[in-house]
Amino acid sequence: MGTGRRRLSPMKLWDHDRTQVRLEKIKRRAIVVFTVLFFCMGIMVFRLIDLAIFEHDRLAGIAEKQIKGQKDIKPQRGIIWDRKMRQMATNVDAESVYVVPSRVENIQVFSKRLSRVLRVSAKNLSYKLKSKREKQFLWIERKIDPETADRLRDMMKRYRYRYIGLIKETKRYYPKGRTGAHIIGFTNVDNVGIAGIEMVYDRYLRGEKKSITFKKDARNNRMYSEIDWSATGNNLLLTIDEYIQHIVERELSEAVEKWEAKAASAIMMNPFTGEILAMANYPSFDPNEPGKYPPEQRRNRAVTDIYEPGSTIKAILAAGALEEGVVELDEEFDVSKGYIVVGGKAIRDVHKHEFLTFQEVIQKSSNVGAVQIGMRLGAEKYYSYLRAFGFGEKTGIDYPGEARGILRSVDKWSGTSLAALSIGQEIGVTPLQVLRAYAVIANGGLLMRPYIVSDIISPDGRIIKSTRPKVIRRVISPSTAETVREILKTVVEEGGTATKAYIKGNLVAGKTGTAQVFDPETGRYSRKRHISSFVGFVPADNPRIALIVVIFEPQKGSFGGVVAAPVFRNIVEQTLTYLNVPQEDERNQIILVRR
Amino acid sequence: MFLIVWFRGQNFKMEYDIGRLTSLREELLGERRIMVAKRSSLLSSEHIEKVALTSLGMTVPARENVFYVRQVKAPAPYRTSTDVDE
């Protein structure tokens, strides 16, 4: 210490012993450390074996739960196309708003803010939240538009709301708006078809619900997985043509406005196959917002409503009489009185005539002549023909809510029934039934089943189900059908009741109908309320289309030949042009000769 | 060991990327559906007719003003021979 220098001790023999001792110590320590390490390793290996083999199933299950997510995929409804594959119904993404009411802190303030974004009543919203206070989930608004969804997201961000959210759903969308609305129908908010074709074919359109699992991380981020996320229902191909449907709807709306009518219906059909090319009603509705329209506006009157057909039934009477051979084509009927008394009831003609041939009775729509023909045919026979032509039974069309119509059996007829039925009274029919009966005359005597959906197509393009034309029965012989066709041609010619249905260049066969509406209050037929109709087919000798136009209660006119026949002409003219059917006299054909 | 960890990391990264792209694809498909629906709406007969009649000043043609052009092949020309058989 005093000198500050350390004295070096000299090398001695025992120094070697000390080194040996130190080495021994290190060796012992190493043995201990390695033993401990080996022991730890052993424990680890044992644990690994335990985890990997003995505990494998349990732990794998837990891990799987943590990394695998599960989701139910609601299938998208199938697409509905018209006959030319134009989309009539499809799906678009839309977001729905939900709230966890139990976690809402201040319902009043929250409702006020939310109502401003959703443009709904704050009071109603507040009431809804208060009444479901204990719930963990509550739909506030389903399928909102993208702009509202953006505004809502801003609100959620600004106020840091954690108890409100948006869920992506699919919404049914009808791109053609009102066109074909009555045929296609609509779905409810849960995409379940509740009207029209959407309802009838719901089980095909809605597809199968799918539950899928996918890989995710701790933050719920989805990772790659080879899963098909798409789930769609089957698609439908209709027999409807969107352009023809538009023509029919346009002409109907114009007619209703012109004649100040209550409503109007029209159906166009291929008489040989039963395919419905168009089916329209006015007033109509937008299937994208069906709730905004009253139920009577959403009703497909062409199929669901029954009315008395009036004189359009005379073609059926004529067909029955000719088939049974109870009349001759040029046989004359005395209608000079202008009325006929049956069972104490006088049935009158609108215009007085002297003698009319059988053909002229139909051409001029003589009630007196028709009653005489009906009497000659007899109740039993006439009833059997009415049944054979499909009256009093459903047509079997693939559309919901079809009316059967009213046709009482002969034993329930009164003394005036045969006469009344001969002029289209005491019978309730739908426009579709009348059109189908005329299609029998057009196609040579066969009663066809009308249909709207031609094919059901799977998402991968396979045809699952195909509808083919179906003959229900033969009603009249081809020769009788041809004779009636010839008679119906004269209705549109000079001297007939439907000259306004005349189409330049193409022969039309058809019949007018003017039915008085029965007034249950007075128990009589109303003199003011009428149903005007025209039904026919064109070109008469080789029909491409059969069409019926029914105008319900026009205020400014009543006769079918005045009110409904021009609508028929307008629709048919445009349709023939669209279908590339040239005029029969070849006036509008240019033939280019290629050498 | 390092390589295994690196490959595993890359694998996860790729899974995230594919997951993100799958979500993006779904979103784009949703947008596509909306665009197709809008296109379908704009191509409706009602809309086209409205534009044609109001904006473009077109009219619906009368039936007699529509001409159908049909092309037919001319018959083979009449052939004769001036050669006289001996």
C-alpha cells in the first residue's frame, strides 16, 4: 500500500495445483449446466411430443377456430331475361343499417342525428330504439342508396359511433322499370318473390343458401382460401318481348287517357304455341318501389279479373254451330224486328237490320241473330263448346292468382240464360281465356296452354327445365276453324263492326265486344258503364300473333269497334313492323336480285 | 431454419395479398353489376324511344313507309348453243 507497487510472487509448484482445482470446478459447473440444459431440453421434447401427438386434436381444434372464419352467403336471385336475353330483373349491391340498441347511450340525440342522415322521422326512430332497448341487433333501414350510406359513414366517423353499422346485401332491381311490371312481379325486402313470375318461380330463382369457411388472422383480415364466394339462383328466360311489351303498354296508357277509362288490359300471344309475347295493364306500377302503389294498380287484371265478354263470345257460338252443322254459312236469319223476346226478356240489336246471313250476324254483331243461333245449337251443346274452349277453367298459365271465371252448369241456367250466354252475358271470363279461345280459331282448332317462362337456366348455363307448347285438346275441326276465320275477316271489312282495326296490307280477323257492366245496386246492367274489347289475330290466313285489348269503363265512348279496335290496330301495326312481317300484297318489299 | 421462416413469411404475405385482391374483385364485381343494370336501364325500349322522339326528333314510321329488303339469287341465265350437231 505504502509504495503503490504490487509485489510479484515467484512461481511455485502449488500454483499448478490451484489451476487444476479451478478446472475441476469449471468441469463440475459445466456438468451441472449441461445436465440442467439437457433436462430442460428433455422437458421441451416431452412437451413437444405431448403437444404434437397427445394434445394434437384438441389444440388443432382451438387453432382452427382462431384462424378460420365462417360466413353464411345469401344467394343472389337469378336473372330474368326477356326472349331476346334483355335483362328484366337483376341484382345490385346495397347496404342496410343496423343498430345495437342496448349500447346506445343517448337515444334522443342519436335518433336526431340518424334521422337527419336517413331522412326519416326522429320520433319514430327514437320510439323504435326505446321499445327494443334490450336487443343486441335491430334493423333500422334496409337497402339504402349509396349516397345515404356515404353520409352515414361520415356520421359514424365524426361521432365515433360503435353501435351502428352497415351490412352489405343484394337488392332486386328491375332495369326496365314499369315495362312488364305486372308479369315479372316483385320481391320483398328479404328477396323473396311475392308477386308475378318472381313468386311462381321463387324456388328456382332464390338458389341455395351456402355456408363457407375461410382463413383469417387475429384482426379478422381475410386470407386466401380457395372458396367460391358466389352463390346464385337459376335464371329465367321469358317468352315476353320487351319491345312488344313496351308498345302494348304505351298504346294502353294512351287509350286510357283518351277515353278516360278506368283501366285497360292487353295480352299478345303466339296462337300456335301459347307463348305470351306481351301482357300489360294500365294503370301500372314501378316494381322497384311497389309499396308506393295501391294493390289494385299492382293487380294483373288480364289474368285475375273477370268480366262479361259481350259479343266476343259470338265467334265461339259460331264455331259451335258450324261444327255441329246446325247452320249454313249463307243461311238467312230474320232480325227485322230489332229485338227478340226470350223468357219475358227483350234482347235488342244496336242497329236494326232486315235479314242477315249467318256470316253477317257475326260481322254486324247482331244480338237477335246470335240468340237464334244459340237456340238452334241448344243449351247442352253450347255449354259443352264453352267448356271445350276453356271457359270456366284456369288456363294453366304459370302465373299466380289466375281466375277460373264463371260458367254455371246447364242445370243452373234460367229460362233466359241460353239467350244471355249467346250474347256474352251471364258468363265471367278473363281476357286471357278469351284470347286463348280465339287462338283455337287461329291455329286450326287446338286449345293451347299459355306460358310465360320458356326456360330455366342454371348459373353455369345449363337448361334445367324447358317449357314446350302443350296442346290441351282439339276443340273444333280445322275446316270449322277456317270458316270462322273467314267470317271474322269480314268483321274488319267494310260493313263490319271493327273497320277501325283494319290494317293496310295485312288481313285481320277479329271480333268486337261491348259489354254492359252489371250494377249490383240496381240489379240491372248499367247504361253508362261498359267494357269495350277487341280480340283478333293477324295475318288472318297465317296468324303470327293473337291479341286482345280490353278497355274497362271508358267515359268518352263505349263500343269495342270505336274504343278498343284502334288500339288493336296501333299495337299490331308496330308489332308486325318489329317482327319483320311484310305487307301481304308485297307493297313494302324490295327484292334485290343477286347475279 | 432461416429459409423455412422466410418462406413461411412470404407465404403469409401472399395469402394476405390474395385475400385483399379477392375482396377487391368482389367489390369490382358489385360495381360491375350496378353498371350492367344501369346500362340495361338505359337500353330499355322506353328510354330509347323517349330519346329518339324528344331529343333526336325522330318519329315512329308508318307501316307503309317501312320497306323490307330481300335478296334473292338470280336464276341461271338461259343457255343455248349455236353449234349445230352434225
